[in-house]
Amino acid sequence: MKNRILITDDDETTRLLLETHLKNSGYEVRCEESAASLRVALTEDDFHALLLDINLPDGDGIELIEEVKETAPSTPVIMITAHSSVERAVEAMRRGAYDFCPKPIELNRLTVSVKNAIEKYMLQEKVTQFERAKRNQYCEMIGGSGAMQVIYHIIDNVSPTNANVLITGESGTGKELVARAVHQLSSRRAKEMIDVNCAAIPKDLLESELFGHEKNAFTGAAKRNTGRCEQAHQSTLFLDEITEMNMNLQPKLLRFLQDRSFYRVGGKDKINVDVRVISASNRDPLEAIQQNRLREDLYYRLNVVNVNIPPLRDRREDIPEIAEMFLQRYAKETSKSFQEISSSALEVLCDYDWPGNVRQLQNCVHQCVVLYDSPTLEVEMLPEIIRKNAVMESVLFEKESDEHAASTPAPASPATAAKVESKPATKVRPLIEMEQEAIDEALEMTHGNVAAAATALQISTATLYRKIRDYGFQIKKYKESALEA
């Protein structure tokens, strides 16, 4: 696509000269002759550069620079004028102009200035895109939702410290990814993170696994064993499923957390280590305390900083990006031709509750790639349980819509409506305000069913999820209000 340039000058001869020269140089050009028409142009299209006359019939070009920067902050402005002076040039540059070209315009100089200005614009756009991608892709995690941004912020702040971190969230939400992110962004990243799954190791062996044992410490201990706490010296120890640890072992872990020292099983020598501890649980730790699964004093030792990962159903706006990432990954691994997910398939994916969270979504996409081969992942390729959910949601929504229509009186005719609304509006409402109100009303009517709300609004579910994220709507609120009603 050609780079677009906007020329705003009240002199017709100058406009024609610049338009002809720039079009011959391969640019797409739009010409305006006033400040008013300039404002309209900036709302209708994006421009890679703006040539702006310093004197316009309805405004001062230098005064317009700041206004342009608000509407199109990335667009470089090149001032053109017949009244060149050092003072005016300095003022224009101070206001944010990229360059200053006096009349009569030297076309070669103008060409170089435009070329450099567009290169600056393109570089700024790349930086902006990179920053946007960085916000949505953090270490190995993906998601631009507000909830994930909060998690990224916590990780940024806690990683450089040695504070213990407790990660909570349902199975499959990515607790280990958070732990790895904290480790990778810490000063301990040079050494590998050591992980222990407290639920996967028999309770009789977990103490030895954590603290190690001496030779002949128990039957079968043929040699000394170095435990995970010792292996994690100057690194990070990740204790996954901490609420599954045997209550008899928890006091020993508590002592270790207090002074970072321990004894091997059967040993007499105290071993001191420099370890940062991160733990995780798919149970609510406070409920685990009440159920005598977790010591309260151990909980407070572990929970210096808490990172709670919301379930995928509470951040559905992240689903399209996560699903597409898995599609690209598995298509590459299996040499399949998948390139995208159809809008209808995305709607079904976004509407599903994902009890297994991101891990279940990952398995779903992986299954589709393994079983099929096509440029586009379609609805019929999705697992049956997910397709059935979409059908059930559709049937329930249609039933509710029919019941609502039967109990709602017919709308007034245009003539009657005109009589009722005879008073003219005194203020034009911003479009963004009307859109937010429409989305709020649709979500309320559908009790937080985003797919049904998208159908009512006549937009795709993926688009609605993006708007929900951008405007900060909380889907959970609409579902809770429906249950209360």
C-alpha cells in the first residue's frame, strides 16, 4: 500500500505543485485548503505525513500542530510557508513539527524531508506494535485482558526481590508459567528453577525428596541423596500443589522457610542454602486451613505476595489470541496448513466455559490440528462437547427471546414516536458513549452470555470480547445479577 500524505494549503497553485510532485514520487496524496477540512480528513483516514501551511484562512498552522498531535500523534508535520524566519521555525519545532520548508519550495529538499518523516512514522508504528504485543505476550503467557495486565504488573514488581510468592488459581490456568516468569525475571535466572509437585510424590518420600538423606538413613538408602532444597541453592524452589503436603512435614518446611537451613534425613549437620521459594495451589488456601490441610503459620510464610490467576471463563477476551497461538504452534510442529480460526469457530470457543482453563483450550486446538488439515479451523472440527455447548446456548437464548417478545408490547409507529419525541435534542451524544450503553444493555439482557449479546448487536463474538476488554466490562457482574434475580 502506498504511503499517504495530507497537504493543507490555501494556495491552489502550491497544492497542485506538491500533489503532482509527490504523486510522481509514488505517494498517495490528499489535498485540503482549510483548518476545518484538515480536521475532517484526520478523522477519516490515517496519514504517514502532513504538509501544513503556516497561514490558513481559518487558523494559524503553528497553533494547529498541537491539535494534530492529539488527533494523530504519530503523524509527522512538515510546515510550509512564504514567511520564513528563524523565530517562526523555532516555534514550529517547539510545538512538535518535524521540519520547516520555506516557499518557494525546493522540491528536492522537500522529497528528502518527506522520506525521512515517513521513515520516522513507520519506526514509531513498529515501536507501538511491539509495545502492544509485549503487553499481550509476557514471558510464556498470553493475554491482554485487564486481569492479566494486573498479574504482569505484580510479576514485574516481585521478581527482583526475594519475597516468597504464593500462586493460586484453578487447574490449567498457568500457575507454573507465572512461577517461571518470576524466576526468569529475577537475579537467579542463571540457574534452573527446581520444582517439586507435592501431590505427585508419596508422602513418605516427600521429606527425603525435599531435604535429601544420608546413606543408610532408612531401608533402601544405599547412598547419600541431595534434596531439592539443596539443589535450589542460589536459585528458585517451586512447590506445586502445596496444600497436598502432609501435615507432619509442614512444620519442617516452616522451619526451613524461617532460616533457610535444614538437616538431611538421618543427618546431623545443618545445611544452609540461599533459596527463593514460590508455591502454588489449585485449592483456596484459606479453605485448606479450615480443613486442616494447611498450617496457618505456614500459609503466612508462603503468602508474602499472592498472585491469583483468574479462570479463562472470566477473561474470555483472551481466548482468540491464545487459541490462535496454539494453532500456529501445532500447525508448525505437525507441518499442517492451518493459518487461522474462522470467526464462527472463535465465537464457539469464546462462549465455552473451559472448566480445564488454558490447558483444556490447548488440548482442544491440538486435537483439531492432529485430526484435520485445512487453512482454516472451522466449527465442525471442534470437539463435540464444545459444539454441543454452543447449540444449547443458542436454544436457551432463542427461548428467552421468544418469551421476552411475547411479553413485550409492540413498538410505537414512526408517526406516534415522532409525536412523543417532538422536542429536538440539545446535545449530540458521543458515539463511544452510545456503543458502551448498547453493549451494557445487551449483556444485561442476555445475563452475560457474550455470544447471544453479540448476535443481538449484530457483531462477531470476538469483536464484542475485544470491546468488553477495551471498555472494562465485567462479565461476571452480569451473570451474578442474573442469579440474584
